[in-house]
Amino acid sequence: MIVVDTNLIGCLFLPGERSSQAEAALAKDTEWAAPLVWRSELRNVLAYYLRKNLLRVSDTHQIMQEATRIVHGREYTVTSLQVLNFVADSTCSAYDCEYVALAQDLHIPLITADKQILAQFPDTAVSLDQFIAN
């Protein structure tokens, strides 16, 4: 099992330069976990695509349904205390720190392409490139 951030989840469903890497990550480990905030973050990404007329409403519904299926049973809450401690010790957003907190709670890696998270939490975060290469 791995913790994944919304960027990775989005890459799986939205065409882009990292789509094939997201597919490779899912093929390597199908047990994706995320803090509950992933849902709001993905809905926000989908709202952007919807407002730019890059997706239809029905597309956003389907993406949300498929993404939910992938993390089903592996969505977790994290403590505010832990998240805020990570915020205090980094320049990462509280949203990003939720993923770090979950990975540390579960003692599993956070797979991400976010350079800031990778730089500030090197003991927890593993780059998407490194994950699929190993």
C-alpha cells in the first residue's frame, strides 16, 4: 500500500505528461491510500477542467466515481496536531501535510511528483519517477 496525493490521482484520469507514469504506479501497487482531503482537492481540479470546457459534467462524475473506487477502504483522517506540526516545520500547505501525516501514520511511502514535498519530507516522500523505476 502507498499514499498518493491528488496530483497523482488526477494524472491517472486527466490526460497529461504524467498519465503513463500514474498508470505504471497503479500497476505496481493497486492499494492507494489518501487522507479524506483528496476528495475536495480532486473536485477542485475537476471544477477547473469543467469551467475551462475541457470536461463535461458527466466526465467529472465518472472520474470522481473511478477515483473513489481506487481508494475505497483506504481513506483516512489525520490529526490536526500532526498536520500543523508539519506545517510549522515546512513551507508546504496544510493540504500537502495531510498526505505526509498519513504516510507517516501508516508507515508507508507517499508517492508524489511534488518537488516541495519531496525536498521537505525526504524520509517520507518518494518521487513518482523513483517509485516506478524500482
